[in-house]
Amino acid sequence: MTSRLHKLADRICEQLRGDKLGKPAGFYDLQELCRFWGMQTTSAASSRAKMLTLRGLMVRQAYKTGGSSGRHFWAYAYRPAPGLKSLAAVDEKARTSGADKVPKGWMPATDFCKAYGFSVQAFMQMTYRHRIKPRVFKVCRGINQVKPVYHYKVSEMLKFYGARAYRRRS
């Protein structure tokens, strides 16, 4: 009996205060973001959405939602920032904003090793032995993040290795 009274009291208070349950129109909740980004957990989607919000690419709004027990709790909903029309536009902007243009002839260690058939360990030892200095460029790595990555001049590395392009056997 008391639970019915609590529910009735909550509805009356909701009507008096004008509180609306549910996410605002035009916003995405975490379950929708999980499906869009292909993530397994809402925690992962929440972390990514928060990162995009801090970068100014999404807008976050708290809203009140109800549970099956009749209690209310707060959750966040997200939408693209003004000027961005969709989540795909947010992803593209996050992928490209802040990235440097890498000059021709520079390559990260892992890409060099894959192209020329060396192990990363051997590559790093060679750069240390010959005191080859890398340059840092900010490039897209991971999930929509721009990260600093060491790049090495390919012609300088080939001078020491004397390598030819690696051909994988299929």
C-alpha cells in the first residue's frame, strides 16, 4: 500500500514541479551511443562521450529518469554540438581536429617494420645505436583520438638497413 502511495505522491509532485521524466528531444542516451559506436558496455560509451564533450564536440545534459521500483535517478544524454549535424560528423571532426600533416618520407616505427619486414625490437635497437632522432607528429590513433607518435625518416633508416620493400608470401 505504501508503494502505491509513494508512486501517487511522486506523480503529484512531478505535476506540480513540472518535472518531466525521460531524455530530452534530440539527445542520445548511452544505450543508443553504444549501438552507434559498436561498443560492448555503456561505461565505454560514457567515457567516449565525456571525452568528446570535454573537447567541445558534444553537449551533455542531465535528465531525470524512473526505474521500475518507482524511484527516480539522474542520467546524462548527449547530442552533437552546434554546427555538427550528426554523430558521424562528430566522429569525423574528432578524427581530424588537431592532427598534423606528416611530411612525405616520414613513417612511424610500426609501419616501417611492417613495410620492410623487421621486428620493432631490432628497429629500436638500430635507432638507439646510430642515434637517429625521431620527430613527433600528432596523428589519429585509437578511437577518435589524436596522439603524438614518433616518426622516422625512411631514407635515413634505409641507409642503415639497406632494405628493400618487404613482400609477404600469400
